[in-house]
Amino acid sequence: MRSLADCTNAVATIEEQWGRLDHVFANAGVVGAGGVEHVSEEDFISVIDVNLNGVFRTVKAALPVLRRSGGGSIVITSSIEGLVGSAMIPAYSTAKTALVGLCRSLADEAAPDIRVNCVHPGYVESPMTEPVAEMAPEFKQEWADKAPLGRVGAVDDVVGVVLFLSSDDARFVTGEGISVDGGVMAVR
């Protein structure tokens, strides 16, 4: 969301309707393209605003309600691009790298009542990657060839990890990131 007021209102609506908030999945992503020499300042700032500031606003609005609810968990979507970076997507890589730091800082700040973790997806078939697959179909195959598991990801691959991190099965896990990339980071 593009404003703290919108996030605060959304969280207040959840608390009003359900009486509590137990888990937050802060999942924001736009890519933007063009190397530093070619991307406009406005486009760079816009990608940072959605990917980093949007997550910040979400967790800032959610923390007080999670505390009133007795604790819970936050899962932030970063990316493997936040772990290594790639040419031609500097704003995306910058924002996703910053989310790793935000996750770790929040894990300390929100403890012991609230756990905060990250997922780092690789290439996942989704509306966000659909334009890439249409413009450069070979990229999807190249990605699958890089992955030891031999395919690109599906949304459900990420959902399963998010559900685990949100569950009591992960009750002693905070400040961590899990790559959901078919093994790409293991061999990169």
C-alpha cells in the first residue's frame, strides 16, 4: 500500500472484524527494469516505494495489533535478488536487500512475542513474471536449467513456506530467510 493511513485502516478493519491479528504476510513486488545509467530516478523511487516502503508501512501498522493479540508472526517476501543482486534491476535488488535488514531488525525489535522471517523466491510463475516470460521466453527455460530441481517455481511453492513460517512449527525461528528457488542459491 502506498500510504501508512491505508495500511493502518486495513489492519484496524481486520481487528474490528476478527478481534485480533495473528499473522502478517508482507508481500509486495514490482520489478522495474533498466540499469542504473538508464532507469529514471522516478522509476527507481517508485520500485523502492512499493517493495520496501510498502512492507515497512504494513508491518508498522500491524505491530501494535499483533501485540494486542498476544503475538504472532510476520513473513516478508524478499527475493534471491536481495541476496545476490542482478544487473538491469537495481531498484528491485536494492529494495529486496533492504528487506533482509528490515526482517533482522524487526526480529530483534518485535521479540519475544512476534517472530519475523523472510522468504526469498527465485523465478516464480506469477502475474509479475508473466511479462518477462512473454518478452523473453528463453529466460524462463534458462532459469529452470539453472535450478537443481529443474523447473521454475509456482506460487504454491512459496505459499507452503510462508504457511510453515507462520505456524507454530516455526515457533523457534525468527530473523531468518528461506530461499524458495529450486536450489539455485545452493549452486550459484
